[in-house]
Amino acid sequence: MQKSAKYLLVAGNIFLFAATVLFFAVYYPYHVHYQEQYQLFEFTAAYFSSIVSVPGGLADYLGRFLTQFFLYSGIGSVIYALALVLVQTLTFACSRNKSLVNCALSFLPAVALWIFHLDENALLSADVAVILSLLSALAVSKVRRDDVRHICFIVGIPVLYFLFGSLSFVFVCIVACREKPWWGISGVLLSLAIPFAAQYFFDYTLRSLYTGLHYYRFYRVVPVWAWVPVITILITAVVDCTVNHYGKSTTRTVISVLILAVIAASVPLALKHQADFDKEELMEYDFLVRFQKWDKIIEEANIKAPDKPLSVSCLNLALAEKWQLADRMFNYFQNGPEGLLPSFVRDFTSPLPTAEAYFRLGMVNTAQRYTFEAQESIPDYQKSARCYRRLAETNIINGDFDVARKYLKPLKNTIFYRQWAKTAEEYLNSGEIFDRSRDLSEISSMRLQNHDFLFSDTEMDSMIGTLMLENGRNMMAIQYLMAYCLLKKDVARFCECYSMIDDGRVPSKSYQEALLLAWVGSHSDFEGLPQYLGGQNTLRINQFIRDYKQGVPADRMEKTYGDTYWFYYYYRYQ
């Protein structure tokens, strides 16, 4: 190995590892968490056999095994970094000419995989398949006897296809370039024929068998970026076998610098076109809701106010959990009732944080339905440990203990959910589940005991009102009912509901503003106005009305009155 290549290999690997860990741990951590919550990895023989019994099954199994550690973004970032470093190192190890140029070229597959993982639906099985295929190619290339090596090559093609899937073509690319043309062409033709034959044995489309089954969460989408590493590895192998020298040392250095410059330039372009930081924000709010980090949600909203229904609903849930919804909800952007309880969307992401809000309200059956629908919508048909836990909890609260045990059983076969599932089952068997679990006991006390209703998102105020009437201590229901009326701009309904909870104390800020707005709409002056609504409130609403009638621009109105219900009522949710 050339000294310059050795230095580049060491320095490049250190930089690649550090950059990958930094990016995924600091700038993209919630994409890492996102991967973990849509699988349920079990340490059972049945689970293993069900996964490895299809083409690419072993790579998929190993990818899922590693993905379970993505519950912690730091560990997930290190796994990503190690995978990319291994791809680069093995690509270089497979080249016969350990030159500076080949070393620079070997970084291309790793960078391509890094770009691939900017997509939240990219799965780790692609990395595993490429790494194991490179290892297999390296092992076969070490065989000295031609006949044995040829047998390993031909036999290895179908075996590796079944174990690692169609990305095992990496193995074919490297070995074929090293062999005589006849053997290389034979290997390529065989690799192209195997997926065609596999369609008669496996119930998958021909396109999926060619492009890969388990590299991307959506089967019908061709994972283009998963195949870019294969193309770059093929280019590296062809160059390695056809170009014996690169001229003078200066020429080699110039070529290497150009390759590294292309790689460096591709990174910002990839961030611009492939990275989705809007989704990262939504994933962050979802993660914080999942682990009930209410203060952190409010802290993030103070830095950058959310403006999408899903993230706004997470913020409102956090405010309600901290008993701040009535006072502070209009300090932030609000986009109508959808920002409180978003409408159901049949996908595998948005129902989960919404289910959390229903669960906290005590609408357990609705939370259970949303969670079940989210799990059944996972496009690669995996189960979700997050969903299984919530479904176990909702069935426990509903008294369906046998159903709850069915959800607890798979969780006991995992690493990170095992202890919780074993403890929950133990308390179920002893009849102490509600005595031992404060959360389940609290939610159970909030659910409807004497009434039931058919869910309707057009009559949300009636349903939440029923929760409040049956249990006057359900503070979540009270906050959500008042907020729903305000966000819907139904001031008359708000006043009606407020009369049911009026305990003589000074109402919260947004309640005062809504009551004052109702008074102005039905009275010509402030005579008879309750004392707690007077003072600064009357002065401010008078000034607001004057500015509004004078046509003061909305941006100036927002600067002065953006934290009031009046501004929302006249300028938001039109």
C-alpha cells in the first residue's frame, strides 16, 4: 500500500466516522429514533425463521437487530458511522491496486449510503447486505486455486442472493472483474436470472425481487440511492482491473483530490435535496410526546414555534399536561381545531401523537383505534414495539386482560421492552396492576364509566364535554373542551361551557379575552362588566378594535396583539 493511500485511509475513516456521528446525533437524531419505533425485534426461533425465509432475509434480520438500538440516537449514530466506515474499508480492501486513487474512489459507496439514510424510509439492511457482500467477495478473492475460486463464485451467487438480497450483486461486480471474461459474463448472467426464477417460489413482484425487498420501507418504491453504492463499487472494481497505473505521482494526487472534491461537493447538495428537516421537527415532537417530555416540547416551541397541525397538537398537549393551555396557547401559532386533535389520516405516523392526546384525555377506545390503525398501516408489514405497548395498556384499562397478555408476550422477547412487559404481566396476574401503575390508574379513572358514544370528529365538543360532566376532576377534558370552542371560534359555545366550570376564581388569560370579546359583541358599553374583565383588558380591546377598524396591517397587529385570542379570532383559521 502506498504511504499516501495509507494516510488517506486513516484520516478519511476518522473524518467519515466523526462526521456521520455528529450529523445523526446532533442534526438528525429523531430520524434515528424514528427507525426503531416501527419494528419489534424478538429473540425467538419463530421470528428468526419468518424473516430469513425470503430473499435477503439474513441481511434484513441483522439490520433489524441493529435497528432496535436506535431507541438511543447516540448508539444509532455510531452504528451508522461504523457501517459506512466498514463499507469504505472493505471496498478499498477488495481492490488489488492499493493506490491513492483507489483509496479515494472507495469513499464513494460510503457517501452514497450516507445520502441514502437521509430518507427516513431507508433501512439498515441495505448497509448489512453491502458489507457482507464485500466480505464475501474479499474472501473469494483470497482463494488461490482457480477451480475452487470459480466454484465459490458460481455457487456463491444464488446463496448470497438468498441471504442478502439483490444488493449481493456487489459480490458479482468485484469477483467478475477479477476473473477471465467468460467467468465474469457467466456470473453476471446467472445473477440476472436468479430473481426471475425466484418469482416462482416467492410471492413477490419481479421488480421487487430485482431491486430488493427489505432495503426500503415501501415495497413498491425502487430504492435508487441503495443502488448507487453498487454502481460506485462497480466503477471502482473496473478501474482497479483495467487501469494499471495513473502516471506520475503528481497525476495520481490530482486525480485523488478531484475525487475527494466531488465527494465534498455532494454532501451540501445532498443536504439540500435529500435531507428533510421539516420532517425532523415533526419526528422530534412525536418522540418528545412518546416519552412525555412536556417541558422540552415547550422549550423547543419557545425557540421556534411549530406551524403544522401535528406539531401544534403536540405543543398543546404539553401545555395541557403542564396546566398552561388556557394561559399560553395563543402565545403560539394556532391553526384551528386541527392543531388540538388532528383528523385521522390513514398512515403509520400521524395517528400516534394524536392517539397520545386521546389517551391522556381518557378516550381510551379512540386511542386504541388510532394506535392499531397506525400499526396496520406500516408499509413493510412489521409490528411496532411502541404500538404493542400502547395496545397492551389500552386493553388493560378496558379490562381485556387476555388480549393485553397477547401484546405483552412479544414484548417480553425484546431487549428494551422486556422488563416493562414482565412487570406488567406480573401485576396483571396478581391483580395489582392499577395499584402499582399510577399512569394506568389515572387514565382508568378518567375514562367514561357510565356512558358511551360513537366517535365523531365533527362533534368533538360534545364528546369531550361528556368526559368533563362525568368526571369533574378530568382537568385535561376541561382544558381541551374550552380550547376546542376557542379554536373553532364558537364564542357562544365557549361561554356556555365556561358557565359550567365557573368557580368564582379569576379565569385564565385566554378565557378572559374570549369572555370580553363576547361582551363587546352583545353590549354597547362596559357597564356591568365583571370586575375581573376590566382594567387593562378593556383598554387593550378598545385599542384593538380601533386598530382593526382603521385597517392596520396584519403584521403590525400581530406584533402588538399576536398573543391574544382576539388576534386569532380575526386573523387566524379563516
